Amino acid sequence: MIRNPAFLRLLIKRQNGSPYTATTMLFFPWHTWAVLFPLVQFVSLVTSQVAQVACNTSIDSAWSFNSLNQSPCMVAAYLGGVCNSGNFTVTPLSEGQLYAGPTLEQANSCRCSSVFYSLISACALCQGRTYERWSLFDLNCTDSVNVPVGE
């Protein structure tokens, strides 16, 4: 058990939003560094997902936030990043826009999953926008990239 909780600072962001850096760890005991060294690359991947979307506060979208108070837009960005080297951005929708399904080049098991579709649709709804029907969203998802039913 690690008795020095300061190592957790690497995995969270400061109140002002600036992330802790690896240099913060130089002052930690060597055993803490040994435990955290394998996580350094993981942390950079986690911070790569971006959801630049703010849900409209006049719309009741509290149901779509998870237990960590993350919007469906943020969770969709995390899921999209899994299949994209940790990088995925969800941008706000303008009036009349919707989140279209992936192109043939963009189709992968993350973006072709019904979970991603549900999250990105909830993201559109929380902005007061509409969403695309699954049959249109899934159009470019072939059997080779679709997630098997039940998995």
C-alpha cells in the first residue's frame, strides 16, 4: 500500500485546470516513481479526449450525465478515443446540424457501436439539437467493424 497520496496528483487536474506534470513527481520517493512510471503514457492518452460541448442548462439532461458528472459528450469523446490512438474531439452542433455516422474511412468498432451512437445522440439532445436515426448513422459500418451483438 502506498502511504503517500501525493502521487495521485499526477492522475488528476488541479483546480485551475492545469495538469500536473511529470516534473511534479521528481520530489516523490523513488518507490512512488517506480509505481507510476508505467502510467505516465496512459495519463497523456486520457487527457487527449476533448468535448468542447456545454449542455444547454434550460434542457433537462441530467439523466444523461454519469456518476462522475461527465456529460454524454465527454464520455463519447473518451469512447471515440479508444480506437483513435487516444484522440477524439466532440464539437458543438450549430442550428440544423447533427452528428452524422462515420465515413467509410472513419468506421471502426468504437464509432460503429450502439453505445457510441447512444452517447453522441444524447450529446446532441443535451444541446437542444436532433440526432440521426441508427439506420442512417450505421450506414458505413460494415460487418468487419461492427461490434458483435452482446459484446
